[in-house]
Amino acid sequence: MKNSLTVVGGISVLLFVFYSIFFWDYHVSKYLFKQYCEEEGRVGLFIYEKVALPDEYFMPYPKDKDEIFNLSNRFVIDEDLVFDKTKLEEKYTFTYRKVVSLSDIGPINSLETSVFRRSDNKLLGKAVSLTNHLGSWIDSSKFGKKVEHCPTGYDERGLSNSGKLHLGLIKEIFYKR
């Protein structure tokens, strides 16, 4: 009886050590990620200036399948109207989901989408979300790539709230005059 308790205790200690060596960063990254997500002003949609655009910056939603395939959802206003991407890019610079490392543990990254006016390089708005890759060992294991997002949740169509921030930025800054 005493020997079996010693064996069970030894196995328990070995399992704990094994788990601690390979999964410590999972738990630390979950803790850090929660802190980043709850930090005021870290995540969200930030609009600094709205811009009224004349009619030439808008065009009807394309009918051709190839044009629809090549159209970025970021420039779609609704099923009838899209922004003219070429015209917008003449006067504005767009960065989409630029990765900024916040922590090597996880790793935890900030994804930033932004719009700048070319004439004065003014930031008109940005969308910021966070990702946590839940530890380096899990990331490279056979468990598959798992990523945690902030903000969390999904809308009624199944789009992640995190992704919607980035897709909706242009529509929040620009509007028809």
C-alpha cells in the first residue's frame, strides 16, 4: 500500500513538472491577455475625423463575378454601393491589420487597421484588436493553431466582433456628401 502511494505521488509530481515545462506560457498568456483586453482604450474603433466625400468616390456595386471576387469587403458600403478604392488611395493611405507585438509570451499581438490622409499624414481613425496564440508549445503542436481574440463574440451573421472592427473602419470615417 505504501509503495503504491509513493508511485502515485511520483507520477503526480512528474506529470506536474511535465505540464509546467510545456504549458506554463499558456496560463501566463491567458492572464496577460485578459489584462490587455480590459485596459481602457486598448481595443476598439477610434475615429478622430470623419470625412465627407463627393459622388466620384462612390460607385455602384459591381455585377461582374470577377469584379466582385476582387472587391475587398472593406470598401463595400452595402449591396448597392462601394467606395472607389483607386480614388480613395490617391488621397488616403490604408494599413490593414498591422501586427504589433505586445508580449513574446503567447505571443500576444495587437492588430491595427488605420487610415491616414496623405496631404498632412493625419491619422483619421484606427481599429485595434488583440490576438493571443496561447503559448509556443501549443502553437507548434499537433493540437492545431488556436488563437484567442479580443474583443470576443460574434454578430447575428457569424462575423467575429474582432474582425468587424477592421472591416468597418472605412465606412465609419468616410460618408457621402
